Amino acid sequence: MLHADRLAFAHPGAALRYEFSFTAAPGEITAISGQSGSGKSTLLDLVAGFLAPSGGALTLDDRNLLPLPPEQRPVSILFQSETLFDHLSAARNLALGLPSGMPAAEARARIAAALVEVGLPGIENQRAATLSGGEKQRVALARTLLRDRPVLLLDEPFSALDDSTRGTMRDLVRGLTERQGWITVLVSHHADDIEALAARRYRLADGHLVEQAI
Amino acid sequence: MPRSSSLPPRPLRLVAGAALALSIAALVVLVLVSILRAATGAAASSVDIWRLVVMTSTQAALTTVISLIVGIALAWALNRLRFPGRDLIVGLFASAIVTPGLIIAFGLLAVWGRAGWVNEASLALTGQSLEVPIFGLGGILAAHVILDASFAARILLARLDAIPEARLKMGQSLGLGALQRFTVIDWPMLGPTLPGLGAIIFLLAFTSFPIVLLLGGGPANQTLEVAIYAAVRLDFDLAGAVQLALVQIAICSAIILATAAFAPVSAATGRSRPPRWRDAGWARSVQWAILAVSIVGFALPLVAILVDGIGPGIIELAQRESFWRALVTSLVIGTGSAALTLLLALTIGMARAATASRLARTAIGAPAYAYLAVPAVVLSLGAFLLVRDMGLLPEFAAPVVVLVANALLSLPFALATLAPPLEAVAASRGKLIRSLGLGGWAQFRDVEWPLLSRDAGVVVALSFCFSLGDLGVVALFGTEDFTTLPLAMYRALGAYRSNDAATIAALMLLLTIAAFTLLPRLFGRSSDAAR
């Protein structure tokens, strides 16, 4: 279980002080909604380690995550954009998710398998810049598979996609979350995404999370 | 919907811009015609053009390569490190673009010259003289790299600052190491800027005048610019000067045409904000080392100028009438050319923004950029010949020629800074401006000026500082009665009055720093007050 307990933060010079408490469980998607500027991205930054909270606790199965720098947190992130490095091939982007020093043959096999898993077999050598928005998101999802971190943070990941691609991505995220047992936290202001995916819901208002009934 | 329908109709702007563009083009043509006429009527000359071209190209190429490498390293270090006074250090390197070459050359002599700090320290400590070869190619390269690598670092730092935060977060969460971060995240941002930046540095080094004049150490290291000056002022070989000027224009034009495809480099870089993600371990140690060496390399000559120049010599200099004349002339010419540059850049920039036709935009802007191909000494030579052809005495025309020439030489930088935001406003706010029925003046006062004023301050500061430090234009027009600070300093050096030269250098440096730091703020504040 990922558990935040009164995780506190205030942006310098801002009057509003955030205090987040929530619980997210393995194999299910926890959705967080709220208006633009309500603090959704701040919450993800705190969980990912990009921001240091002024108080509170953040644990994964009772392990304290707060002392860990972002690269050591058991977390993968998927943003709305900037999910891949455009000048690299799909395979090189995926390789960034593998442990360094892995034998090349094993790395190639794992990359190929991950691409099959997200429905994009054989695109290893394609430059990321030539991929569509939906394909980029799927390659990024494949990389989270390779990284094999228990927590997946999704920051408005479907916002830039058309309706049919959106449906495909939703199915992929739901399926992978269930199969891999990921703790997936979805931040979105799209009610239909939340409706389709969330097993648990929170609404962010005035710096606090309020759990909502499904 | 065609783009033209979203642009507010601004016929006055178009007419004013086109008229100015025509006038500027006519002036270029007149200068070229004067040079060509002199070339056809002149006697044979013995200048060795090929040797000069090889020397000039070699030092410019070496300057470019070394400056880009040092600039990348310095930008990398500045982007990663956070420390008290970071803004000041970034500002110090940003000031390189306006620091007169004469000042840096003189500062290098103050540190590394025979009577410089290093040699004096060596004599005091070891009794041995430390002979540093400051005159010649080494000295020229050192001075150029100090200026151009700092300029490159500031431009490249702006590119690194522009890396989207989400990309950095992704890289950090993936645990990229310092080297991997540079190749995967930084390099794609830096790479596309390098050809354009390299071309500018090459052009600056190729047309460098005061540094080569002071540190060249003789004919062996002469460049085309200095050879033109020497041909006119020292050898009275007008035919040689004209031949050299034509070669210079041809090469500069070829470089500009070859690099026209690259993005223009704006002089306004804004405030630098370091990313939250910092490198650790060996990378951070290397970054601190790079920063320390760069600060010493760039700041030490400037500190030496201030220490050597601010002293009792000021009182002696202040008693000379010629000094006050030079100071007033420099301030008047600097202020006048800065005002003229801003007026020209705004008028041409607004005219370009008022038309949807790419051809019209190019036609209006091209004459201004043509001055990149006409270096200061060549422009001065052309103006000198033109004035002579018109039957005027050069000393009567000098103030106007120097003021206008300095404004025109700053114009390409000014236009590269102001034209893109003006065009962006027209493209993104054109429909809104039309729907609100704003007139041209209201558009300028309420929409464009508030967005542009700080950049306009940068343009004014740049132009003022360029003009203040100019030696290339005034070198051919200067007389006993018409002298600017750089010319007075150069004459003082020639007459072995090094104390006077040091004091003038310190004063020029202080004026440059004051203009570069205060003017953009002053302009920015004026727009804040108007809002």
C-alpha cells in the first residue's frame, strides 16, 4: 500500500498550504481530480521526490520513502508530454529503463517483449520523433514495464490523445496495473478518464484531498 | 482563413519600414560604389591579400572552435551549480557581448604583459622574469576566447534553462548519470544552436579590429581589418585598402549567406533559473573547477583594469581638456547611436510584423542584416571615400558618420532581438487587436511596448556599449578635435602614457557595466509603470 499521511507543502510566497493524505492499493488505479492549479502536480512531485515536504509521512508497505532521491524511489512517471526523448530511437528510450550493465542480447529481448506487451512490436529502430502521441505514450508505458517499479504515477497522460487512442491507452493502463500489481495514481481533470479507470477516487480542493464514493 | 486577415492593417508602419529599408539599402550601395570607384581608379598595390586571408581565417576558426568548447563547458557548469551571487556571475559573463575588445586586450596586458601582475609577482617571488607570449596569435586567441566563450556560454545557458521541466523530471526519475544526462537531455538542446552561434563567433573574430591592433604584435599576425586601417592611415595605400575591403565584404557575405538557414541568436536572454536537479560526485567537482577557471580568466583582466586605472592618475587625466572632449563625444555618440538603433529596429520590426508576405518581410529586413557583411573599418572606409567624393571634409562629416555607422553596425543584433517578439505578438494577438479596434499607437503603447520594453532596454544598452567601445569606425575619422574615449586610449598607449590609458580603460569599463546593468532595468520599469 502507498500511504501519504498529512504530507505538507507550501510553494514559496504562496498562502495556500497543502496537506495530502491518501491511500492507494496494488492492482488498482487511484484517481485524483481537481481544478487546474489545485495542486495535483504538486502532489505527484512530492510522491516522486521532486519536491521535499515540510512535514508528514509517505510510505510504501511501511517503508519510509521521504529520504529517497527521485531516482531511487520505487516510482515510474508518465507525463502528458515529454514522455520520450525525441532524438533517440524507441529502443534507446526503452533501454534507459533497464539496469546499466545488462548484456545486450538480454536487453534487446526484454525491449522487444515490452513493445509486444503494449501492442507495438518491431518499432525498436523508429525514432521517437516519428511516433504519434499515442504511440509515444505506449512506448513510455513499455519503459515503465522494464523499470518494474511498484508505483506508477500518471500526470494527465491521456489529455493530448484523440478518443480512440485514449480508449486503447486506458485499456492498456488498466490491464497492466492489474497484471503487474502496480499501485497506479492517476491525476486528471477529465471526468470520463476517472469514471472509466478509478477504483478509488479523491478530489483536491483547498489543499486537501477528500475521498469520494465510487 | 488566410493569415493576412488576422493581422491589423497598418499601412503607415509598412510605408515607414519600407522607406527606412530603402534608405539603408541605398547607403550600403553608395558605400560599395564608393569603394568600387576607388578600386577602379587606384594604382597597383603590393598588399599580400592571400596571406592576410589565411591568417584572418585561421585565427577566426581557432577562436570559434575553442570558444564553443569553453562556452559549452561553462554553460554546463553554470546550469548545474547553485550558489550565492549566481545572478551576478551569470551577468558578468553576459556582459562579454558588450565589453569592448580594446578593454579585454588592455586587461590581458595588465595581467600577462611585461609590466603585468603575473610578471611582477614572478619577479618578486623568484627574481625571474616570466615571459608570457601575449603578443601574437596566442594573445589574440586568448582575448577572443575570453569574450566569445563568455558570450557563447550565456546563449547556451539560455538553451539549457529552456529544457522543459517534465523532461528533466523524467530523466531524473530514470536515474540518468551526469554524462548520460548531457548526451540525452542537454546535447539535443545545444546542438541546433551551435552552427548559428559558431557563425557569429567566426564573424566577430574575422572582423575583430582593436584586439588584433593591440595584441597582434606586427604585420605577421595582421588581419584584413587591421591591414585596411594600416593601408589607409599608415601606408597611404588606398588601392590596397580598397582591395582588402572588397575581399573582406565578399568573405563576410559568403559566411552570412551560408549561415542564413540557422536561427538568429537573440541578444536578450532573460534571467537564468537553474534546474532543481543537480549533478553529484565527480561531475560537480568538474563543474566547480570549470567555473573557477572561467571566472579567473574573464574577471581577472577586468579587475586588473579597475585596480590599475582607478587611482591618482584620474586627477591628472581630469586636468586634460582633450579627455573631457573625448568623454563628452563618446557619451553623445553612444546615446545618439543607441536611440537611432532602437528607432530603426522598432520601425523595421513593426513593418515586418505588419505583413503576412514572407517576401515583403525579407525585403524589409535584409538591408539591415547586410551590415553584418560590412565590418566597421570597411564601413568607415566606404563612408570616408563617399564623404570625399561628395566634396566634404571628413572632419566635418565625422560626428554624423560615426553616429550613423555605429547605429547601423548594431542594427542586425537589435533586429534579431526585437523583430521575433513583434512578429509573435502580431501572429498570436492580431485577431484580438483587430476585434478590439485598436489603432496603431494604442497597439504599440498597450500591447507591444509592455512586452518589449525590457528587450528594448537590452538593445539600447548593447548599441550604447558597442558605440562606446568602437575603434573601427572612428579610427579613420578621428582627428585631434574629434576624439572618442577608445581613440584617446589608443593614442595614449601609442605615446607611452600608460597611466592615462589605464584610467580611460577603467572609465570605459565602468560606463559599460553601468549601461548594461541599468538600461534594461530602467526600460523594464518604465513599462511596469505604464501598465
